[in-house]
Amino acid sequence: ILKRLSAIEDLGGIEILCTDKTGTLTENKLTIHETFTTGRAVQKDDIIFSANQGGGYLTATNEGKTPDPFDTALWEGLSSERQDRLKTYSTISHIPFDPVRKKNSVLLQTPEGQTILLVRGAPEAILDVCACSPADQEAILAFIATEGTAGRRTLAVASKSISKADYDSTEDETGLSFIGCVSFIDPIKAS
């Protein structure tokens, strides 16, 4: 347009315009937009806390790696008290995110000595391993569709208590309790 003003005529005939938005139109910094859960009385802070339990933020920063943008957004969504509480949990084992599985799994020990299997990832992958009613699944899928239509990414979290320290991901990653979903937004730059 700047070099050839007649290009404005060409722009009038455009049907589809593609642009790179990340870091150009947006801040390139994921932030938590909204949380969702089914009819259970789970607070927003509890969903974010659980999503952090399944993340690698502490491990990445301790090993000198750059944390995942989702982990960074989740970590920044916690109060300092909740961050301190999270540091008291210990990781027994961890299966990193895999694009084929579309989820990651973490076996944790709570400060009280309880063993928890926490799984987080793509909502459809998490729903496959959760024991949700059809009505709950429909509500979760509706939330995901709404957020997706608005261009937001979602992460689902589920867990269950287990009694053994070594687990088989195919055997134990079934019948999980759905905790909730977190949606993320990359805000548009003020400019």
C-alpha cells in the first residue's frame, strides 16, 4: 500500500486475509482467561492450583529451562501462598506431554502423605479418561466450543487418589475425577 497506492483497489477484492498475530498483534504472553467446572463446588483457585500440580514450572525453573507459556500463565495465576503450598508437594513420577497422548501425567505426594495421579491436557483427551455423566460431558464440550470459537486455548485437568507409588498409565489413567478447564488468552497489544 505504501509503495503502490493502487494496491488499495486490490485490497477491495480480498476475501481472506491471513496475518501473523502472535507477538505482532498480541502481547505474546498467555494469561488465564476463565475457568470452568461442572456442578461441583470447585473454586477457580482450586482449578488453577490443580493445573499447576500437573505442570513443569518448578522443574523447568530449577533445571534452568524456560518454562512452558501455559505453565508460566498458570503459575502467575496463583497467589504467593498457593505457590508456597505447591512447593510442598513432591513429584514421584512424571510422564511429559506427548502430542500423541495429548496429555501429561504426574504422580504426586501431598504434604499429608496422600498419593495423587494428576492428568492434564487437551480436553478431549482428558474426557476420555474421566468418569463424567453425559450431561457433564455436554457442558464441558460446550465450554470448550465457546472458548475455541473465541480463539482461546483450553486445558483440562483431572485426578484421582491412588495407593501405589508405581503406576501403569494405561491401567491407572481411567475413572479420573474431572476437576475443571482453564482457558487462556494472548491479549491484543494496546497499540
